[in-house]
Amino acid sequence: MALQDQWQTVEKKYIAVVHGTLAKKQDVITSYLAENKAFVVYSTTDAKKGKLSKTAYTVLKESADLSLLEITLLTGRKNQIRVHLYDLGHPIIGDRKYGNPKDNYKRLALHAKSISFKHPATNKQMLFTAKPPAFFTNLLKSSSPRGMNVKKGLYR
């Protein structure tokens, strides 16, 4: 089985730091995503205009004004995570396109945590992980009024 043939079953996990605290600590965001002529992706309820998109998230940690999420892509669309979190009212830190254009954060707080798939020749399950950049640790340390513990739970 070639890697490209199994792309729909590849598990992709991300972590993100978003503005605010989410009412639901675990959920699946579902919408149809479409793209306008200016190449901006947006959600629609019209299945004829967009492609079905699903994003699962779990809140890992919270402070008074930020939340750390683990995200699993159930579908893979352009800017899916960014648009879905914006739709929830919790844009990703540093997202000037799908969040607050005046966001003072210099970097987008979205990180590809892991990818898992079956090896195309051996069929053995493979898992590749990447630690979050120092930016995440520094961001969370600077916003920890409720004692957000960065070392525990940030990367599991």
C-alpha cells in the first residue's frame, strides 16, 4: 500500500494555543469549508459550496486568557484548524489572517505534534513526533495566572 493511497487514514495531531477558554473541553467541530476568490477559507452550512470538514480538539491546559489544545484532523482541508477555531470564537494566538489582525503575538501558535501511518512496504505502524518550539513554552509561562503547568501535559 503506497503512502498516498492511505492518506485519508493517516493520523495527524497538532497543538495550538488559542485566545480564551472553551466552554466544551472536548468536541468535534464540523462545517463545510469553501474558499473565496481572495483565497480566504470560510465555513458555510451549504454542502454544495464547501467540503465537509471535521476537527476534533481536547483542552489540555487553561489559564485565565489562553487555552492549550490538542487537535486531531479528521479531514484535511486548507487552513481547517485555523478557520474552525476562529468559528468557535477562539482564534489561534498570532493568527492575523483568521484571528485578530492586531494580535500582538509575532508567531502562529500552531504546531504539528505527530503523524502516524502504516509503512507502505512493511505495513508496520509508524509514529513521528516533534516537540513544540520554545515559543510555546515561553508563551504559556508568560500567561499562567491560574498556575498553568507547562511541563506536565504540554506534550504527551
